[in-house]
Amino acid sequence: MQKDKPPFLQQLTGKEKTVAKKDDNFIMLPTVDVCFKGLMYNPKVRKGFIAALLKADPASVRETILLPTALRQEYPDEKLGILDVRTMMEDGAQINMEMQVESFKHWDARSLFYLSKMYTEQLNKGDSYEKLKKCIHVSILDFVRFAEDDTCYRTISLCDEQTGKRYTDLLELQILELKKLPKELQSDNEVIRWMRFLAGKTRKEFEEMAGTSEYIEEAYRELERMSADERARLEYEARQKAIRDHDAIMKSAWENGLESGMKQGLEQGLEQGMEQGLELGRQSIIQKMLDNGASPEEIMGLTGATQGEVEKAQNEAAREL
């Protein structure tokens, strides 16, 4: 079990807990994973968000225990290593939540892997299957995964393909696509409210959403506290820089690869084109010599053409007749 405070706040000294004065209007964005994780370390924020995901009254969510996430190290040197928040409910069910800002190949397979890993890790050698509790993997995406529809929040579980009946509720994926949120707040769905808060970009947007529930209001207050903390801000900015650097490296690699590929393709195309042009020119010469009554032997001797090339020209001339 971890304390309800993120690592960078646990380590602060009195002098480090100073308010950043460089930009009084600065506010962290929850789409940066260190910020999201910091928000989820607040027990009231975590309780409100989980209650929304479970479609439950927050009063019924009596306890959420933070579990160690040994899947990766803490922050800045991990570049795009995805930071997750893993919790256990009072009944033993587990929820793993992550903020993901970029799409990448095999994302679906990776999500299933971590959901399955979370499920199987519940049992030790000799344990009964009765000990297995529900596991939910929640992916908050700042990109579009399902481009074929406008649905921004979906729940995926194991179902019978023919009847649509759920096979089990022990495994569940929840996917929140922030980029697909409607421009106006038109839903009283609590998850949609949280999504709009997490997708916020300005203080005004955060303040507007803070008025929709006491739990989102607490999230805004926590966001303000983290944004005013110099050490937390340094962690946040280091994380942003790591992401930008990674993006720049990947973009540069893509552009260099594209440029190299185009150059290679052009060279190959020119080479193939010249070869095809020479072949067509030779075939034309052979055809004219045949038309003028030259024998195959004479043509091969004068042009260096092969017997196959001469026979090809003869066959084409025969087809034209």
C-alpha cells in the first residue's frame, strides 16, 4: 500500500514547498500523465472518479487502496513510459487507470496484456479460482482510437457473439477518448463530466467543470495545489520536455526514413525505367530488321540480341498479322 501522496510530494522539504511566482496563471494539464497520477493520489478525487467509472454513488465507494505499480519506474527518465494508477476496492476488485497521449502500434494488445496480467496476479500457487475478483483497465486517450463513430466513452467486456449476452463481468476495458468530446456539455453522465475536466486546457475550463460536482471541484483544488508547488512543477515540466523530445526524435526519424525511401525509390525507378527503355528500343530495332528481311543470325550478330529477344519479336509480329 502507498501513502495517499505522490512520490515527488512525499520528498518535499519546507523550502521546496514554495509557490511558483514565474507565472501566476500557470496551471498543469491532466493529460500530462504525472499530473493525472498526482490527481489520483488525492483520496477524494480518486473516489469520485472511480465512482463515476463504476456508475455508483460516491458514498458507496468506501475505500480505494493504491497498489504499487512495479511495471515501470517513476517519471522523468522513462520518456514515454506510461504512468498508471492501480487501485484495489474494498471487495478486492482492481482498477488500473492510465493517461495516454499518443497512439502507437499494438496498443490494443498491450491493454489486454496488462488487464490479463492484473487478473492472473491475484492468485498465488495453490490458490482457488474463487479468489479471482473483477479487474478493470481504464484507458484515457488524448487521441482517437475508434474513428468510425462519435462515441467518446465505451465499456468493453467478454460477450457471446451470437446473442450479445455477457459471458463474464470479471474482465472489463473502459476507453475514454478525450478528442471526441462534444463541444458543449450536453450530458449528465458523470464520466463525461470527468472527461471534460481531464481534457481542459485553461483555468476557465477547469473552473466551469469544478462547479458540476464536489469531487471535480476537489480535483481542481488539487490541480491548483500541484501547479503552485515548485518541485511538482519541475517534475511536470521535465515530463513535458521528455515527451516533446521523444516526439521530435520520432518525427525526425520518420522524415529521414521517408526521404531516404523516396530517394531509393526514385533511383530504382530511374534504373528500371532506363532498363525498360533500352529493352523497348532494342525490340523496336529487331522488329524493323525483321521487317526488312534480316535473318535471326544477322540480327544477333549485328545487335548483340539474344535468340529469345529475336523470337519474342517474331512472335509479336505474327500476332499482329
